Amino acid sequence: MTRTPKKRKTTAGAKAKAAPAAKPAAAKSRAAKSPAADSGAVDSAVRSAPETADAPRSAKPPESGAQPVRPAQPAGATQPVGATQPIRAAKPADQPLVVNAQYIKDLSFEAPAAPEIFQRMQTTRPDITINIDVQAVPLKDTAYEVVLNMRAECKVEQKVAFIMELVYAGNFNVRVPREQLQAVLLVECPRLLFPFARSILAEISREGGFPPVLLGPVDFVTMYHKQMEMTGKAGGGAPQAGGGTPQAGGGTPQAGGGTPEAGGGGPPPAS
């Protein structure tokens, strides 16, 4: 007997063992036909890969209680970098005239002929006389007190309706040349005080039962020149306290807006 069948069996076994070896090639060909599957795998691998040192990182908010990191300041800087510089006003020492305070030193009002005077004011126009006097008193160094003495007297048929007196003052720092000092004290300082004193007189006369006394503008320059002519001084030195205190007075301004008209027998209605 021959062993030919065994050889055939061995050949068949070889063929059977060689068949599985062809499967990876088929899988490889399928992978080549579908590149999208490989790209998806690559993308997932990139996403899962850890960040490198060169990759930018998103800024994280500071933890509670932690101080924010600020840029370094240049040497000698007094404010943080990027801060807006504040606008600083001029110092009082740089200004030639500074108002430190304004105040009432004395104030009085009397109507000795009330209430009969209201009946006379219905038929007779009242006559008002106003006197203003300016004084300047040195205090210390460049500080001066400028005083407005104001007196208003109202008469009806030679009978006093009311008398009103006001002493209004201001504390000033004056830094000007010596030859300009008196003009500043007796002209510029009273100009600053007058609107407030005018308002006080109008309010007090109204509260006293009479129409408000409204003063017109006062020419302090003319008052000053008249005073210089009377004293024979052309200007100059700093004012001295006491008898040497400069004064500008004698002014008699008229009530602005007309003299108070005759009342209706009593206080005018509040506006």
C-alpha cells in the first residue's frame, strides 16, 4: 500500500493553516478603504493628549482672599501703573486773595412806631437812607479782617418806621505787593462780602413786616478814592490797627428796585 492519502491530508492541512494568515491583509485593505475611521482615532488621541508647556492656558480667576497680581511699578512711582492722576486745585498759598470765613458780627432791627406806622405807609411814600462803611483790621501775618458796617433807616413823614444795622465781616488772606494792599482790602474784599450782606438786609426787613430792602450796586472804587483824598494818602503801607485802620465810608446807595412802597397796614403777604 502506498501513503498517498496521507500526503493529500498534509496538503489539505497546509492549506487550512495558510487561510488564517490571509485575514490581516484583508483587515489592512479595509482600513485603507476607510480613512475617516483613522482620522477620528487620531483626533481622539489628540484630544486626550496632555497639554504641553508651549500650549496657552486659560486664565483662572483668583481664589477668594487672594490679592490680584499687579504689574511692577517703576522706581519712585507713588501710584499704581495705569492709575489716573488726580487734578489738584491750586493751594491757598499760591492765590493772592483767599476767603477764610464770613460771619455776622452784629445785627439789629427795630420798628419803634409799629403798628401805627403801617397806616401812614398806605398814603405816604417812605424815605430810606442807607450808609455803608468799610474797615480793614490786620490779624496775623497775611490775615486781615474786613468789616462792612451797614445802617438802613426808614422814615414816614419824619417818623421812624424802622432802623436796621448790620456788621458783616470776612477773614481774608491777602498776598499782594505792599502798594496794592489797601486797594485790595477796601475794594476787592468788600465786593466779595456785599452780595451776602445785601441778602441779609432784604430778608430781615421782610421778616420785620416791611417790604424787603433791595440795595443796588455799590461802587467801592469811588468810595476808596474819596477816602484817599480825604486822608491825603496816595496808597502804600499796610493798614494799622486802631486809629490807623484804613476806612472807606460815607456811601449812601439807594435801594434797588425802588424804595419800599406803602404797605397795606401790616406785613406784606409771603411770596
